[in-house]
Amino acid sequence: MKNKTLWITQTAVLVALIVVIQAFTASFGNTFITGSFVNLILILGVGLIGLWGGLSVALLSPIFAFFFKIGPTMWQLILCIAIGNAVLVLVWWFVLGTHGYNQYPRLVGATIAGAIAKALTLYLLIVKFMVPLILQLPEPQATVVSATFSYPQLVTALLGGAMAVILMPQLRRILKIKLEM
């Protein structure tokens, strides 16, 4: 029971942290700043809490962002963003497992693979599927949504991963984290 309570608390703290970061950085109007920090928190979630904590943060954060009117205001995109976040978390988990968080080559590999996988997922789901087939937005709005979910997703996932490469080993050492899942 103690471990489950700790897991719920840690997950809730990371979801709250993402919402606060999104709310604070949204005022800058810069997708690169907001997205990079969101991706950092997603990666820290999987690295500090584990797969299920990371996935929970990945899936819940776009829901809270939508309700707090942070980021895209189209409810149809929530699931796509959640899937993109989950892909990032899953790639990090599969590349690093429970033991690769102190190995810089594996951390760099997770950063690159995770960024490509997330960007490709969001591009296919939103730019190639949602915008033309489901949303049927007017051209100016379709262009803006498509631009947001194309190369900026790769850049922000790479930046978030780069910050995680720097922070993850130190945080895991300080917090004495040993994932055994």
C-alpha cells in the first residue's frame, strides 16, 4: 500500500508540474520552450517513477492542458497528443529499461529514437490524418496546426531529451532510485 501511495503521489506531482510549466511558459508564446520542458517531464516520469508512472503522466497531461486551455484547444487532438507522449515514454523505457539511466550512449540513443518516434507519430496522426480527414480546417488554420505538429515536435523532444541526459543520472543518484519492474 505504501508503494502504491508513493507512486500515485509522484505521478500526481509530475502531472501538476507539467500543467504549471505549460501555464507559465504559454505566456511566452513559444512552442519550443513549452514543448521541451513537457518532454523533459515525460522522460523524467519514466526514469524516476517507472513505465506506468511515465505513461500516466503522458496520457493525463494533454487532458489537463486542454481543460486549463493550455496548448491546442481542439478536443479531437487530445488523444493524438497523448499517444505521441506515450510513444516517447515507451521508447525511453525500451531503450533504457531499468538499468540504462547512467549510460550516456544509451541516454543519447533514447533521446534520438524517442524524438523521432514521437515526432513521426504526431505528424502521421495529426498532420496526415486529423487535419485533412477529421478536422477539415480552413487552410490558414490547417497550416498552423500542421506546422505545430511537424518539425517542432522533433526539436522539442530532442531538447527535452538533451536536458534529461544531463539531469537523469544525477536525479536518480540523489533520489537513490533503482527501478525494478
